[in-house]
Amino acid sequence: MSHRSLRVAISAHLLEPRGVGYRSAGIHTYIEQTVRRLPEVDADLRVTLFARHTLDGLNGAIEQAGTRWPTGRPVLRILWEQLRLPLAARGCDVLHAAAFVSPLLQLRPAVVTVYDLSFALFPQYFRGPNQAYLRIGTRRSARRAARVLTISEHTRHDLHRLYAVPLDRIDVAYPGVDAALTPPAPEDVAAFRHRRQLPDRFLLFLGTLEPRKNLVMLVQAFAQLKRERPDAMLVLAGGVGWLADDVFAEIDRSGVKDSVIVPGFVPAEEKALWYAAATAFVYPSIYEGFGLPPLEAMACGAPVIVSNAASLPEVAGDAGLSVGPNDVSGWSHAMRRLWSDAALRDELRERGLKQAQRFTWTETARVTAAAYRAAAR
């Protein structure tokens, strides 16, 4: 389908290799993977990308702006976003604020991406100034935007419920799965297990260790499982976030310290091996805008258990077991089922591989480009 040429400015201050600020690691991946595919879904887009980090190997239809984002204190970044960006992008037809907040001064129709509303629903997990800027800025930006993009139906309905944004102005652009995340060869998994000195069987959580991930409850459920299955092992993999001390205190209190492995941050190139080595993947999070780890786990052939909260049922579909986030006994029972039932694990593994194939970055880019077109109209 042929379109007229459309000039889009993308404001992407969270596009960084390591990421700073508000859960930027996942947001970085989302923005980068979407931007890279925009030219293939709409050849008539001309994109100017405003970011602190330069992306290599971009299509010629994407220009990386020479204007530098300020480094240092967040207030400088906010001032740049609010005052300098609208002028820098004035030659474009549409401005896409790729993370929550668009400029007050709107010289062009705006598209805003909102990943979740945890700062409004769980303010206790955020520091004051950042929480206030996100809460006030996101509400205003979403209400004024020509189109809003969310990464799940759940966040779409949260925006409508909390901020009265009309549903017909919100498009869902689900994340995709990294092409590198596929089931590794069994011999590679065996070599990885040996190198990392991992047990033959274990339950795996992979994500930031922080309160929202509900790991205190998971440890309590695992302690119940241990009483019935003394051979059970749990791996809590990922970077240690703030307020994680409660998790380690619960491991000590529950008497399962010798059965819980905490390997720390997992590099991207190891993810598929961790997922494939696990007997099952467990993700009891209280709230997620989408929840990429369960999708990645399914793509690598791991059977999954997720909480039935927020967007996680959209991610797992009928391919995983789901349990209430506060149901300790329910989690213990679900983990025992997967630990003991090889046939069930095989069934969920096959369903998970099919479910993961539904989520592609090309489709993410297609929905995003369509939002630009709608905004320009």
C-alpha cells in the first residue's frame, strides 16, 4: 500500500545501551527493535531519531539527530524534552514521544507510548520527583495526544479507567521476541549447565529482584514445595533492584537458603540457555505493562507459571499455568505439578512455542506506523 511521505520525529531519551532511569532496559529494547523495522513496514516514512545513544546499521530512511540530550541531572533532561525538543522537531509532521511524556508545547500532532501505569498504581515503588513527573506528565500527554500506544490491552484499559483517554484513540503494539531467543541445542544446554554448576533440575525466575516482582511470596511458596519435594531447587536470576533485602530475609527465615541460587545479572547472550536449562519458569509479578520474560521463556521452550494479574494472562494465553499473585498455596501446588509431571511440561512447552510466535517486532512496527498515519490525519 502506497502512502504519501510522512516525516516523524521520535523522542527517545531512554534509548541507551545500558539504560538509565525508569525501567529503561526493557524500554530501550522496545524502542530500538521498533525503530529498526519502521522502514520495512512503511517505506514512505522519514524518521528523525532524537536520542543520546547512536544506533548502528539503521536504514537510510532514519536520520539520527545531531542534537545532544543533556547528561547529568534528570531536571536537565526534562527541560530539554519540554523546551528544546518541540523546536528541534518542528520540521516534522508527527512527534512520537516514545516514553510516557510529550512536550507541553505541541507544534505537531503527537503520538505517545505508555508502557504501564505502575507509577500511578504503586507509587510506593518510585522516588518522589520521578514519580510526580511521570504521573502528571503521562496524564496530560495521553489526554492531548492524537494517538496513544500501549504494550497490552490491560494498560490500554488502565489508561481509559484512570485518565479517561478514549479507547478508540489507544492502539496496542505488543512487544516482539528477540530472534536470538529460540530453543538452544541440547548439548549447548548441557555444557552451560556444567559450566555454571547448575543442578539437573530447577525452577527459574529471571528479572529484576524488586518488590513488584512478588518474590517474597514466591520464596514462601517454594518453602512449602520443599517440604513435599526435598529435591526442588529455585534460581532467582537478574540484577538486584532496590528494596530487595526483604527477599533475602525471607530466604533465611524460610530455611531454604541452601536450595536457592542467586546468580545475579544475566547477560543477553545467556538468556536462552538459562530458560532452556530450567525445569519450569516462574513469574509471580504483581503488575506488568506486558511482561517480556515469560514470553522469552516460552520462545526458548520453557513451560511457564505466571500470576493472573495485569497483562500477564495476555502474554501466556493458554500456554501456561496461572495463579493469583497472593495465593501462596496455589503457587506451591502449581510448581509441584510442573516439577512432578513430565507430560504436562511437554504439553505446555509445545503450546508456549506456538504462543511466542504470535509476537513479532514487525507487527509492533506496523501498528506504530499506522498510529503515525492516523495522527497525521
